[in-house]
Amino acid sequence: MQILLAVIIGLALFFAIGLASRATLRGLAPAHLVPTFRDMPLTASFGLAVILIYVVVSVLAPVLAPFGESEVMGAQYLPWAAPYHLGTDKLGRDMLTRLIYGARNTVGIAFATTALAFVVGTVLGIWAALVGGWLDQTLSRIVDALMAIPALIFSLLLLTIFGTSVLSLILVIAAVDATRVYRLARSVAQGIVVMDYIEAARLRGEGMWRLIRREILPNAMAPLVAEFGLRFCFVFLAISALSFLGLGIKPPTADWGSMVRENATLITFGDVTPLLPAGAIALLTVAVNFVVDWQLHRASGLKE
Amino acid sequence: MNDIWRMIGQRLLFGLLTLFVISVVIFGATELLPGDLARELLGQSATEETLAALRDQLGLNDPAPLRYWNWLTAALQGDFGVSMATKRPIADLVGARLGNTLFLALYAAALSVPISLTLGVLAALWRNSIFDRASNALALTAISIPEFFVAYILVLFLAQSGLFPSMVRITGSTTFGDQLYMSFLPALTLTLVVTAHMMRMTRAAIINLLANPYIEMARLKGMSPLRVVLRHAVPNALAPIINVVALNLAYLITGVVVVEVVFVYPGLGQLMVDAVTNRDIAVVQAIALIFASAYVLLNLIADVLSTISNPRLMHRS
């Protein structure tokens, strides 16, 4: 009965948020974008709204959170009651506060990692496609070799070597994911470098950097943006998984993955509190996926 | 027949080459450290004597190619060296756990492959129906959910009421039936994680073929839609389906790491996480090599099977 109720409430929220955000977007959008937002599916508008909420929460974390990030408030594992609306955790820290700060830490670190992986992967990929020859061969074979090892296993290996800290976590995940981005960027760029306008730009004497930035990147943007969304999901899940395993972001920094692990014992007593951070992770990845799905659908020009 | 053997031989050689490259990467990763491995492991406060002793123990005084050769030849004979944290031979640590992990992965595969193929065929059959749309949304959701979330939800609903155990304890006296019962929740978690993707890809592979003239012909003959899909579409869609199944089974291999930790399952993943925490590099290298070999092997099998399933693939120049 409770489950059914939860499902109904969830669906109602989904439709409410989706419809509301679509209406708002249509109202606020500049004239030329109005049709885009009018035709967007409910899943996509829901996704956009959720992403927006996460961004706002992570930016305003210190204002929204009722207590300090790692402030020990009272007894451990307190039930859901004011002033601790979601109870307290293993050490007696306010759960709601840590959830809010977790948005800032987990999402922020995942975003930074994805951005790093993207810059490195895209620049190298386009560079390889542009120069071709031995450079392309060398880089591509190295990437092939690195990609032959499953991502999680390779990250675990690298974390053993470099030690587990936030910095090495970011660098390791970025390195592993940059190989995947490289693949995509290279194959997209290969289709572009044979175009006449690239030839013309070369004859004009444009340098390598200018070619990448001004000629190729703008034309490779659409698939790369979609890939950025997907990549963010993978990175986000990988970081959460590693933090969950105790190898990523470490306490006292509030982080959703490690919060699940720290409080997991509660689940066996039927308390859903430890599931909240896990749900927060799932909700964001689902939202990003919905938006990416919509973008891919739009880019491919498919009509139902 | 000869063609098939030649193809298998070629793929095997290629697989061996890949494995060789992987072993170089796994071994070479330790060479990436800017400083000295011994100092990194013992910390700044280590004395010169302990550093020298550890270097000697790890064989760090030899040149890297020689160390690589020694490591590889020993590993091929099943000798992975000694764990630094527990001082026990790694082969002993890995031995029993490898069986458990394989059991879990096979269990999950036995559940997920039939389910996802059936659902995929049904989704292709009833495309654009409510069932199809719902499964699409569910698949997208399932791909985005962290494994530990699925695992804990299952624990909340199935273990908390005492239906299934939330921890797996396998001893020498555990019977096969008990083991199946105890590992049900971890296997179900893995199944839920991979089913959606396999199902979507099966559906896509079948739908891709439905515009072909021979499908239309079969339809015009008055065949039932189910028979058209099963007799005419599925055999031609086998190659992509096999590939996506292999991809997901390979994913199972890495997916076990998180799931094993949740259910305290005595497998390789758990061992690897412990080893990473202790920075026990020899153990991590050994397990990474095992996981990576399984990954390569699965891809190899998928490649061979999908080529056999479609003779046209064998004669491409």
C-alpha cells in the first residue's frame, strides 16, 4: 500500500514539475526558441527543472543548510523530527545539511572531472584527426590499449598507485574518461577535416590552435554536447561508486556516495534515510539522461 | 569449416596480443609514479633501511623490463607473488574468491540474458505501445541508477522482511542450493542493472531489420507477427544481440565490485577494494589482470560467435 502511494506521488510530482517547467521555459524563452520548448517532451522539461534545482541548491548550499557541513549536532541516528528534519547520521550530524552540501561537493567534483576529461579528450582527438599520420596512430593505439581494460578496474589500479585523495580521484577518472572522449572527438573530427573549408583555412595559413578552435570545434559541437551529458552521468556514477567503496571523497566532506555507506546499517532496520543520497544521485543522472535523450533526438532530426 | 578455424585462430592471436598489451599497461602503471614506489607506500617518515628492504622485497632494484618479464612468467604459472598487507601468497587469496565471483556473474547472466531477450523481442513486437514506451523510460532510468541504490532497495524490500539474507557467508559446507539462495539478492541486483540495456539493444537490432523486403514478404505470406520476428528477424539480428550480451556480461565483471561490497560477498571485487585501501599493489595488479583477461575473453567469444552467426561477416575483405 505504501509503495503504491509512493509511486503515485512520484508520478504526480513528475508531471507537475515537467508541466510547470515547460510552461515557465516557454514563457521566458526568447522568441526563436519558443517552438523548441513547446515541442519538448515532458521527460526533458522535467530533467531540465531537476538539473536547475540541483544547481541552485549547490550554489546556495551555505544559505539553505540549517547547520554546518560537519557539525556534530546531537545523538546519532535520530529519527525524522524538527529541528533535524531528516534525522542525524552515524556521528550525529544533520542529514539534511549533509545532503545539501553533498550536492555542492559531489556534483561539483563530478562536473570538474568531466570538464577536464572533455578538454583533454577533445583537444587530443581533434589534434590527432587534424595532423593524422604517426601522431594519430600513436595516440589512437595508446587509447586502444587503455580502453581494453574495464574502466572501474583501471581506475582502481590507478588509485592504488596514486593514493586515494580528491585530487587523484579527479585526475584518475578524468584520464580514464578522456580516452572515451578522445575516440568520439577523433571520429567526429575526421569527418570534418576532409571538408573544403578546412582546406581553405589551411591555405589561408591558419595555425593548429585556430583551426581546432574556430573551424572544427563549432562544427563538432552537437555530438560533443550530447556526449558531455552522457559522460557526466558516467563520471558522476563512477565517483559515487568509488566514494561508496571508501576510495573517493572522504569524510568529513559531505558526499552522497560515502553517506550511503556510512549509514547503510539503518537500511536493515527498515529506515530509508540512507537511500536519500543514493536517490539524489539517481535522480540527477536520470534527469541528465532525459535531457540528453531529447537533444540527441532533436539533433538526429527524427520525427515520430 | 577451414575458414571458421582460420578466423578463430586469427581472433585468438589478436586476443593474445591485446592481453599482452593489457599486462604491459597494468605493470607499467606503477612506473608512472614520479617518485619511488617504496617511499610512496611507506610514507615520508620511513627510514632509509626500511625503504631499502622494501625495494629489495619488491625487486625494485632491477630494471623495469626484467621485472616485467619475471612478473609475467610467474603470473602465467599462477604465481602472483605475496600480498604485502597479509603476507599470504596472492594465489591462495584469489583462488577461492575467483570461483565465488564467477558463480555470481554466471548466476546473474543466467537470470538476465533470457529475461532481457524475451522482453526485447516483445518490445519489438509491440513497438510504440504502452509496454514499449514504459520499458524505454525504465531502461533509461535503470542505466542511470547507481548499483548500490538498486542493491539497498532490494535489501529494504526483500531482506528486511527476512525473505532473503542481506549478507552472503559461503563456507566449505555450503550446499549449491544454499549458495543459490544466499546469492539471490546480489544476482538480482546485477540482473536489474544490465537487463534494461540488453533489452533495448535487442529491440533496436530487431526493429532495424523490420523494414527489409524479406520481412515484408513474410508478412504478406500471412505469417503471424510473432513468427515473423522469431523466424526471420531474430536470426539476422543475432550478431548485434550477441555483441550486446557480451558487453553486458563484461559489465557484470566490473559491476560485481560494488555489489560484492554491499552484500559482503566473499569475491574478488571485495578483495580488490580492500587491496586498494591498503595500497597492496601486487594484489590489485593480479586481480586487474584477471578481470581484464575475462573481459578480453568475453569479447573474443562474442566476436567469434557473431561472425559464425552471420556467414556474410566471414567473407568481408
